[in-house]
Amino acid sequence: MFCTQCGQSLEANLNFCPRCGTSLNGATPRASKKLLRPLKDNWIAGVCNGFAQYFAIDVTVVRLAWLATLLLAGTGLLAYLICWFVIPRESLA
Ligand SMILES: [Zn+2]
């Protein structure tokens, strides 16, 4: 098969053209993700929840990892506070 956009010959199992990124086989390109602090289901400020959504992993894993850094080196608290200020709140819209 060929890319409809740039004419590159492609393997049939590809979902996206490696040359120009055009979606093939009706695949939709992944929407650009934003790191946000969600409004719901937060312990403190939603920093762990935001990272969990961004990386599509369990929020508990993020919290455990964060607690580990907190207990081992004490840097987790500072990192949390920085993220709290830097990462924007999810909008209500
Ligand atoms: Zn292409």
C-alpha cells in the first residue's frame, strides 16, 4: 500500500505513515495530551492523579512511587509542591 499523503510505500500493518504521520486504515492520531491536575478523586492537589492520567497508569502506582521518593530522599515533597504550582488545574469546561 501507499501513503495517500506523500506517496511513500508502506507495509500493510502500519497505522500511521512513518514519513508524514498521516493516519492509515482509518486510525485516528492520538490527541496531544496535556499534563493537568484533575478536579476529582484527588488526595491533595491532584498531582499524582494528573501524572496517572497523562501516562495512563494507575494513580496508586504514582502515589506509591511518590511516597517512596518522599521516604527515601525527602525530595518527593519538594517535587510535589513544585508540580502543584507548575501544573495547571483542569478547566471546568
Ligand atoms: Zn506519508
